Amino acid sequence: MEEKFEANWEAVFEPEDYLYFYEDMLTDEQTQIEVDFIRRELDLKEPKKILDIACGYGRHANRLALYGHEVVGVDLSEKFLRMAKEDADKLNVKVNYILGDIREINFDEEFDAVISMFTSFGYYEDEDNLKILRNVSKSLKRGGKFLLDLSNRDFILRNFLPYVVIEKDGNYMIDFNIVDITEGRIYNKRVVIRDGVKKEKPFFIRLYTPTEIRLLLEIVGLKVLRFYGGYDSSPLSIYSRRMIVISEKI
């Protein structure tokens, strides 16, 4: 993309606007479906140690802790982590929440499983994205599993819209999208208008093919076991909204 593009990650994941527009899809029922899938695919029948990278406000971490797992959550947002801790207190569970950058985590074969949910991966330059995967691999015990939940590139390109508008109670989130197929990225010039106030929240995200993500995982010592197209365990296809990748440290 030739035009200069400055991403503003702090603005994109500002909890107040993010949750306001996304809360209708991030229901307790949907979260439970996702947690059940995580437990099934990562073989979490008995208590294990789990790392949730870019954990947000803890909707997966806290519910996994309800099943007796020892969970660590890492996120850059102090506000999200405060919400996660408050929710953990309400559920009477203990989760170790760490304020930090997932590019800089440094665990050494401590975890039985790592999860990255709701397209929380791919927001950096390629070398930083690879560094995150190296950190994941280093964090896992041998035989540990990694669940990576991404948007499906093929679905996005097949159904591409140059702009998307979400309206709620007279407030708007408008995404102006540009795809650069040579870089494998979608650039989003997001504009939020709430209570008459306009805020710009630009970001980009890497859109990986299954072949690309398999290669990157192999580079860091992770073997892909399965691809899924959703939390119903449906096979990955061009019609799938999600690309969920299950891999194992070898």
C-alpha cells in the first residue's frame, strides 16, 4: 500500500467503544460454545496450565478457570485487564492477569496449552507476528497445543465490502476497507461516531492463507493437526468465516 498508513492500536481496542459495538455478538452463550470447543480440541479434561495471549477482558480465561485450570492472561490494555479481574472476582475464580506485550512474553515450556482468540493475531509487521509465534512455541511444553483463531482470508476476499456500517442507538462504527493482496493485508480506516463525537481508529491486519500459517507454525516448531471453519468443528472452506488452527509442539 503506497499511501502512508498509521495504525492506532490503543484507539482500536479502547474498551468503551469496542464492547459497545461488539457486545451483541460476544454473548455468554457464544463464549460458552467457544470454551467448550477449546476444552474439547485442546484435551482439557483435567486441570491444565493455559496461556491466553491478547486475552482482552477475560471472557475465555475466566470461564476456563471455572473448570479448575490454572490460567494466565496477557494483554496490552490496562482497562481490559481491570474488567477481567472484576469478572474473575464475580465468578470466584483466580486468574493471573499480566499487563504486557505478547511480542515480549518470555515463558519457558510452562504451559500445556496456549489460545489466541477472536482474531487477536496478525496486527503487526510480519517479523513481529513471527516473533509472537516463537514466543508461543517457547511457552509450550513439548506436546502442548496451540489454538489460533483467525478470520478466514478466502471468506473475506470472496465477500469483500469496501465499507461496513454498524449502527446502534443512533451511533455508528464505519469500516472503510482496502485490501492489498500483494502484502496479504486488509487496511481499515475505522471511524466511530458516538454521542456526536467522531473518532478515527485506523488499523491493519494480516490475512493468512492456510498454507502460510502452516509454514509459519512449522518454522517455530509447531505441527498443524487440524483446520476448522468454526466452533461447530466444521471443516475449513471458502465459505467459513473463521480459520481455526490446532497445532502441537513437537
